[in-house]
Amino acid sequence: MNWKERLQECLTHGYKELDLFDNGLGSEGGIAVAEALKTNTSLRSLDLESNGLGSEGGIAVAAALKTNTSLSSLNLWDNDLGSEGG
């Protein structure tokens, strides 16, 4: 099982908190997280600190938050989001 499949599994099995601090997800990982967040209804807290998401990943996560109604805590610190992604 690759990391994308594992991430999707975590986000579809009722996890309430997920700490992905410093996992080197990059923009590809940010986009994968965003896709999973669009349909997730259980996650309350997500830590994505220090993953190098960049502006592309930041934009994707922000877009996912438009439909995600369960997340109440999100840490995006130290991700080089830039003005476009932040």
C-alpha cells in the first residue's frame, strides 16, 4: 500500500485526529490530503506542519475546506505556502 492509499484509508475510517508533521508530503501530498478532505466527515484536527506543501498544496487544501464541515483545527505552519497558497 503506498502513502496515498494509506492516507485515504486514514481519512475514511473515522479518525478524529491526524498528525502528519514533517513527513515531506510536498505539493503532491497536499493535493492528496485535499482530495480526501473533500469527503471526510470525521476528522477534527489535522497537523500538516513542515511538509513543504507549497502554494499548489495550500490552494488545494483551502479549496477542500469549502466543502469539509468537520475539521476545526488545521496547522499549516512552515509550508512555504506563499501569497497564492496562504
